[in-house]
Amino acid sequence: MVEIKHESLAQDSSHFSSPSSNEEESKHRLIYSKSKVYVNPTAYAKDNIPGFVALVKRDGINPTYLLAWIPETLLHEKGEKEWNKFMKFEESTAVDDEYEADAVLIDLPVQRPESYAFSVPVTSIYSLIVNSPSLSSWYGSIAINLISGSTLPTLHFHDDESQSFTMSAKSPTDTPRSPSTYPPPPSDATPPPKTGSTWGGEDLLARLRFYAHILRSSLQPNLYLVDPSREDIETHSTQLFSDTAVDDILAQSSFANSHSPIPAHRRPRPVSSPPNPYSMRASILHRSLPQGSSSNASGSQARMALLQSFSQITRHAAHAAQQILSHPLAKPIVPHLPDPVKSLVNANGEWEWGSWVEKGGVGEFESARVYLARWARIVAEEGERARRQEAQALPSSSEPAEESSSLGVFELLQSTANLPTPKSSRNPKHPVDERQWRKWFDPEGRPKTRIEEMRREIFSRGTSSTGMLRQEIWPFLLGVYEWDATAAERAQKWEEKRSQYQSLKNEWCGVPEVFERPDILEERHRIDVDCRRTDRSQPLFASTTPNSTPASEDVEDEKRMHMRYSTMSPQTCDIGAQAPTNEHIERLASILLTYNLYEKELGYVQGMSDLCAPVYVVMDGDEELTFWCFVEIMDRMKQNFLRDQSGMRKQLSTLQQLIAVMDPELYRHLEKTDSLNLFFCFRWILIHFKREFPFEDVLRLWEVLWTDYYSNNFVIFVALAVLESHRDVIMRYLVEFDEILKYCNELSMTIELDSTLAQAEVLFLSFAQLVADMDRRQAEENPTSVGTARRRIKTNSTGGPEAGNNERRVATKRVSLSDDMRSLLVAGR
């Protein structure tokens, strides 16, 4: 469970000194308190823990409001003075927390291992599930869901024991308040907040509304959203109408008074007619919703809400039909269905009806072209799959047929005259396995093949995912292990690197003056936040329990299961808003913090955790090996993380020039749509398609890029291959930058890796041929153009300017390549 830790508390937690100006900075202002709110760790009542639910305010330029639950045992340790603060504030009816004279300053209690206490900012709460007292549950409860996806302990309100509700049952005249009581009585103008509350949870909700926007869901009556987003408001604000709502709307139109052959008893009834008593809201669902004033609502708003409801019904019906028709058992009947129904059939699970429309915050009508573009892409890919299946079924008699089928929907659009069409050498169906890898070394561990041959095999075939083969191959690819050496020599050098890593780590680990430095505190927080949300679907990072759990440590295991406190994160007050951690996440954070001190000029930049986590998984948690592989990766990609983004601008500019040379039509379309900045390719290049492919495909892609077989910047050609695969859809349907950006973002997890790498290889070979042909033509034309220019100067001495203009017009027709473009042909490091 979430626990509180406040580092500014004194060591003696049972003693309090008088408030001073220095202490007030570390204290929090109590603005709401309620006693006898229980947390139930088990199903047995004897284990229930009573406590106080409180709202506290942390003063500042932008004040922060926190929701806290504090067990009574922790308050008892503080002494009677602190206990009385909570009890007397609960008796108070003050609502406004801005009066300095009435301020009650408290200290958040010290963390205890057995405590279920928590303190989270109100802004980190996503929703509340509120269950009112009922016949089946005597006490009401509130479950708190955080934005991070975690859930805090459920709070149970024992109002029959709470002092605030037992006192509210008495008359104010029976229990007169003494003027000397603390805090002072509120003024007559302050409305008491508890008179309209029926139970403690409702009272807490009423107070939360002062500090956040609380929206009650119309889809789930007991769900309350805290500061909902625009999408949440649209989803959870759908109005529910009675059975006569359609008749009321139609009766307001001209249809009601027009001549119609429909009998009178079947026409829409007038709005002014008496309501049908059998159509009133009688269900529990309708009674739980707030009663709307239909008489005051305008007809246009009701009509729009009803049409919106109909559109949602249509979308959900289409989604259900799509799921049914996409099932394998439905395939025999699909050909016999009408064409509009056939369009709902799923294309191998890749089309999620309607869900992708809302992801980018673009409305359905605004994203119509994006919808058509994606539909066209799915149809084209499905047709390509069918064509490939037919080609495989037929005997391959001609060589050109095999060439075209290997490239899928890709077609090289910009080709030079009389140049042969390149072929891909990719053969991913037969990856390098452990048996092949062992053949490359002699008994002493010295390689029998050249490193260029090893890189060529890895590029064309990839590495087998079985066993721990990648753990051996990746250090050679990245240069951590030396290739031309024996196993003994590599082991000796590796021990030196291992010792160097431990020395680097010891610079901050266990050294408070470094670990608590302000700049390190900031880096620790950023690293911890990033590591907690990186690749959590991987087994190493997903588990929150230790590997060995003896039966005698069940209580400790329960706490470790919900471990949120991290030795890396300095923000202990926001622990409840973070996802749980484990030992592997801690090690990953240690690696990144060590790199932050190792590469002092660059430090840690967001996105590095995306590059380090897959290496950590492949190395099976080996901290030293992961660190040095990550160092080599960052030596290759350091330009991506420069503070001024000059490295990313250079690569995007190079990609822009490459598109202009290889596909001028696409270049002109991007220019027309103001998309030449290529922002939609930014994430692709920044972290090398880490979020565009499934995890296993990312590993296969990265080891191909690390071979540097064709180019040190082969990722540029991978990005171009993705654009070329979708260029027809982009040019035909997408005419705005936002549409292209949304469409390219939606390609995540839909790109086929092997065909993309084959297309990237063919693009590189075509580019190399193009450059060679350009250089050859320029070398042939240079002597002729120089001699011609000299003759013109001699014969046309008076017409020099005209001759110069002619020369410039000839020069502009000749395509020139920048140094960045020519650097794409550089391979090897």
C-alpha cells in the first residue's frame, strides 16, 4: 500500500515544538478532517484500521491540495495536541481555508512499515468509485483510482462512530460552543457543510468540489471523475432519455402540424400533453441520476444530444458486428452478405472500429480523410496479402515475379535510366542460430571469419530469439567485446570494464553529498519516473514481488507487492501517484544515473530509458553488461539527445533531401501540405522505432541497424521505406499536416518489419546507384563544359553576362548532393 514519508520531520516524532516561521514552511494546512474512516486490509473485522481522512493544503505560489488518510495509531504517537487538531477541526463548520487566523498547521506522520497511510495530490486522482450505504453494505465506501492506473486502499465510512455525524444529530442549542474552543467558531455567514450530507462520503465529495471539478458519470452512476479531460466529459456526459423523448422532439417540428396520411393516434403526441406515468424514471439507474429540467432545456440541445446518442449506438453496433463477422467461424457467410455489411469485416485484427478516431483528439468529422486513408491502407495491405498467397500457390516460373513479390506494395518511384533494379538480400526465415555462431570461433575463442562477414550475416538473417544468443552477439555488434581476440583476452578486458563500472557507481551510491545534491535530485526524479513506465509488459519489469517468498514473510511480501517507495526517487510526498517498482526497475535506474555521471556533458535525457530497457532485458538483468552496451548505443545516437536538437534537425533535413531525390512527387505533396518539417518522423528516428514495433521486432530491427553493413545511418532509409509504403495513401487522401501527423502516429504496431527492411535495403542500393551514376555523368561532362566555357569567353567577349546566365541555367538542372546526403553512404565505425 501507499505509505507516507516526510523527510523534514524531526527524529523524535513524539515531540512537537511551538510553531515558528521556519516550521510553518514544512507544515501543511488542515482544511478538512473526518474521523472513523476505516481501511480493511483483510476480510476480518478485527483487522480493520481506523483513521482520519483529511484534506490538506501545501501553501505556495501555486498551492497544492492533497487527499490523505492517516491511521489513528500514527496520530496517537504525535500526542494529544496533534490529535485534538484533527478532532476539533472535524467539529468545525468552516469551509473557507483562506483565513490565516483559523489556520491549523499539521505535520504529516512518519512512515511505518505496517501503515496503510497515503497522501496524494488531488490532481493525481483520476476517478472515485463511490458506494453509498445500502441494505447489503451498512457502511459506504470510496475507492480512489490514480492517473497512473493504480488504486489506493478503499475507505469505509463508519458514520455511526464518527464524531461529526453523531454531533450533527443533536441540536446546536443543546451543545453550545464555548468561545474559547479551538478553532474559533465560524461567522454567521459561513454555511455549514454537513447539514445536507447523508453520509461521510458525500460530505467528502462536497468538500472536494471546492478544489477540483468532479463529474458524475452518466454511464456508471457510482463513478466520479476528477478534473476529467474533454474525451472523458464527452463519454461520460451522454444523456439518458425516456421512451417519449423522440416524440417530444418530433412534436416540436413542422411534421406534427402537417398533413399526413398517418393516423392521428400514431402521430407524435404534443409536448403539452400530460406525461405518461408508466414512462417515468423508475429504475435504480435513472433514480440515481440527477433529475434534469427538461422543460427548461432548449429543443436544439435535446435534439443534438439525442442525435449524439444515436451516433454512439450506431458506432457500437458496427463495432459488435465487426467483431462477430471477423471471427473465423463467420468466414463462410461473409461472401454472401451485402457490400455495406462486408465493409465491417476486420482485416486480420488490425482495424479497431472507431477507437482510433478518438486517440488523437480529432473529432469524427474532422478525421474523415484520415479514416479513409487508413481504410485504403488496410484494403491495399489485404489485397497484397492475397496476391502473395496466390503467387506462392502458383509455380514461380519467372524471375521478375519473384522480385516484385518480395517487395510487397513498395515500388521504387524515382529511378535513373538504364540502371538495374536492386534486389534485397534479406533472409529472415533462417536466422543465425547458436550452432552457426559456434562455428565462427575456434576452440580458443578466436573468430575464424572476418567481422564484416559476421555483420553481413546478421544484417541479412538476423539472430535467433531462442536461448541467450543475443546476450553473446550484441556485445560484439556494439563493440563492447573485441572481435579479433581470444576468449581469455576478452575475459581479462571485461573484468577491467566491470571494475570501472563499479567505480563509477560508487561515485554516487552510498555517498550522501553526491546523492543529495540538487542537480542529482532532479535527475533522480526524472530517471525514476521514466523507468517506472518503461516496458512494464516485460516480465522483468512487470512483477512487483520478489522471486523467493518464504511462508514466514507473508506480511512483508504483501507490502513488497505494492512497493512504491524507490531509493532513486526523492519525491516521497508523491509516492502514491507513481506506479509500483521492483528490483529490476531500481537497477535500470541505477544504470541511467551512473551514465548521467559518466557522460557529464550530455547527462540523462528523456527517451534514454526506452533505449536502455530492451538491452537490460536481453542481458537478463546483468547490470555491468547493460551499462557498457548502453554506452556504445549512446555513442552512436548521442546526436539525437543534444539539448539544442541540432542532431535531430540534421537527420530530418537529410531525410527531407533524400525524399526530394528519391521521390519528387511525394516531396512536392509534403511541401504543399506544409509537412516538410517531417515532425511525424521525429519519434521514429529519435528512439529508432522503439514504439512503432512490437518488442521482439524492435530487437530484430536494432541488431540490423547496429551492423552498419550498408550505412551508419540506415535508420534514415527505414524511415523512408515506411513513407514510401504509404505514399499513395498520403498523397491521395491527406491534404493537411495534422492529418499526416495523425495517420503516421496511428501506424504504430501495424508496420511489418521484414518487408520494411527489404524495402529500406532496396532504397539504399538504388540511392547508391543514383549517386554513382550522377558522379559518373558529372565526371564525363566536366571537361567538356570547361572547354566550352573557355571558347565562349574567347568568342563572346562582349556577351559575357549572357553566357554566364546560360551556364547557370545548365547548372541548376544538375542535381547536387550535400555532404549530409553523401554521408549516408559511409559504413563502418
